[in-house]
Amino acid sequence: YLALVLKENLIHPLEKSRYQLAQLSIDYQYFDNENWWLSFSQWLVKWKIFSRNVRRNVQISRIYTKLYGLKKVENFQDYLDSIFKPLCQLHEVPLEQQLAIEFLLTQVSSFDLVLTEFDETMWKSFSEMSTHPKDWSSKGDNPPIAYYMFYLFQAVKKINFVRFANKQSTFVMRSNCLQSSSIITSKFSNQFNCTEKVESLICNILLCNGGILNAENIWDSPFSILYLIYLFQVPCIVSPLSSTSSLINNPMRIPYKIESNLESLKIARRNIVLEKEPNYTQNPFMKLFQMGFRVSLSTDSVLFNRSFTSEPLIEEY
């Protein structure tokens, strides 16, 4: 049924319009003894879900702590191997399975580290930043964003090197930067005013060649970061209508888990992280465009954000 919905409501309309492209984000699933790459690629092949107008973005979650608690991984290297080892050992699987995975990889354009304000941040036995992934167990402590980004970048770089040599498609790396309301102090810095949002933006500048999603997040960042993004002409994606609509649907966020009673939770939502009233005219797209940033209009979560026509990208324009 899902395959039918995707083909009839996404792929066919895109192919008729010819000039519109879509990037579908898919969450990487951490199976116990099953190759997710193989399972997902076989599903695509079985139902013929492919198109020249559609590419896929593989989203990776910061759930090392959860996997460690479930005893699915013993260290951070196990976490990395669960994602990338099947791709490095592709030549060892049967030819039919290998072709299915190769078919999927031709449609994958990027890897995206998903950052949320609810990621595990408690310190139990925090390791040094120079600790190699195979030695990072730390009783389940979640590594900093920069640690995730660096070793994910290393893994993608190795795969790209082999694929480029074989004249195959390659991938870009990026992280989905945290929202402006994130006030969690970065574990990568000993300065109190360095938040995880700043850390994620710096990682994008240093390690990512896939641009910045949700460029609204950079507008309230420190001026030095904004200036670097301008100088390097980092591609930024902005969705004014979609982001405004999503704020209307979810106007308040909690930046970290508060283990307290319901009344305290209400106070936290009202007094600490109450968002500004969503306003389309305050979206920074036009200012970024006039200042010379490399910005592009896009859409985000079209069904959730209640597009009024079958042309949500035209609505943004």
C-alpha cells in the first residue's frame, strides 16, 4: 500500500511536471541480525519504486546510548559498522542481492545526521575526544555531535573513494542543524556559551559538502558563523511557508528532558522555550538572498504542513 501511495501521489506527478525533483528522507533502521540495506533495496525492486526525479537521503540518528543499553553494540565502532560494514563488504554477498543494493545506492544522494533536542546528553563516564571509536564505550555515554560527524564523514569518504574509482555515484555528508531554541551546552567545548546548535553549524562548515538544511536556523547563530557560511557560499535550503506552518502546528518545544511533574512541565513550556509567534514576513529568506547567501527555496513535510495545491514548491515561490 505504501508503494502504491508513493507511486501514484509522488512519483507520477513529479514525472509529469518534469522539472521538479524530490529527495525522500529514509531513517536507517538498526536491525539485530538483518542487513537493512538489503531489506530496503529488495522492497524498492519488488515494487519498482524508482524515478529519475527522486533521490533518497539516508538519515542517521544519534542513538548510540540506546543501542548500548539494549546490548546491541559494545562500543562506537560497532555502531559505525552496523551502518557502513554491509556497504564495504558488498562483494561478499550473492550477485542478486549485490545488484539490489547497488540499485539503491544509485538513488542515494546523501547521508544526514539527524539532531534533536531530545538526544541523550547525560554524562556517566565521558571519554576523551581523542578516544578511537573502538575504545569508546563510556558506559553508554553519547559522543558529541562533532565526534559523530567526524567519524561518519570518514566512513562516507572511504566509500566514496572506492565508488569514484569504479565510476559509480558518490554521496554527500551533512547534519540537520539544531533549532534556535536549543540551549544544551556542547560537550565538545569547555565554554558554557557554546551550545550544541553552534557545534552542529561548525561541523557543517568544516565537514559537510551537502549544504545546510533549514537555513532559518543559521539566522540567529553567532555572526562569525554566519559570515563564514557567506564567505564559503555554503548552499542553504529555506522553506518559508513550510517552516511557518510547522511552527503553527507545534509552537512550543522543550530543549531537554525534564523529569518532573505535569505542572512543572507546563511551566517549562510556558516560561523557558516559548517560541515567537510564527510570522511569514519575518522569515530570513529574502534577507539572506539580498545579502548574497547561496539560498534555494524548497518544501518540507508537505502533507504535515498542509499544502493547498498539488504544487507546493510553486506555493513557496
